[in-house]
Amino acid sequence: MRVVIQRSKESKVTINGKVNGKIDHGFVILVGFTNGDNEKIIDKMVNKIINLRIFEDENGKMNKSILDTGGSILSISQFTLYANCKEGRRPAFTDALNPDEATILYDKFNKKLSEYLSVQTGIFGSDMKVSIYNDGPVTIILDSNELFKNV
């Protein structure tokens, strides 16, 4: 599972000209799944995300989590996070989990996040237009294979 987190002042996802999800202060999360991902990985990743201290405290230090600041999450499915660009000029997506299984994990991921925070989403597999007003800018990349492979 790969997640790109962008700290956001305000963001939205539009599908077919209609706003499907919108947040003010919080995270935009781009999330992709690969073979072997499961609910255990989702639980660990959610715990990492909600406790990640990347908001500034009163001293200007990144010392507060999204839970501390009362932020929201805009979650966007993004199979292209598993693009393989080693050969040729067109990315291969063979490492991305098949859409049927990825949809199930994406829904479980968002449901788990929503136990802690307000979560808005795009629609899996849709042509989405995502507007991100990045705060900082702060962008963090989490990869479950790097974070949890020895856990």
C-alpha cells in the first residue's frame, strides 16, 4: 500500500462537473494498493496517518497530528502510485492491485479512517479532477512495504 499525504488548506474532488468531496483544513491522501495488501496493512497505515505529526505547534515545529488539529481527510484512489517506469516510455501498472480487490480495500481504508476523522472521497475508477491547495507545501510518502515489512 502506498499513500501520498499532502497537508491541505482546502481541497476538493470533482467528478463529471459535480463536487463529490471537499475539505478545508487537513490531508489529501492519494492511496494505491498492490498484491498482498490486506486489512492488517490498512490498520497499520491508518494508525500511522492519523498520528503523523506534520502540523505546526505554537512554536512552529511539526509536532501536531491531524487528530490534534481537528482536520479532515480527502481520500483519492490512485492506482498510478504503482506505476513501473523502468522500461520504455509508457508506465506499466502490473504492480497495482486489480480493481475489484482494490475497491474493497479502498472502501475498508476509508471506513477505518472515518472512525477517527471526517473523510470525503472520490469515486474509485472515476475520472476525477482534484484541486489541492497544499499547505506548506508538505508532502509525505508512506509505503507499507518499507514501513512494516519487518514488523
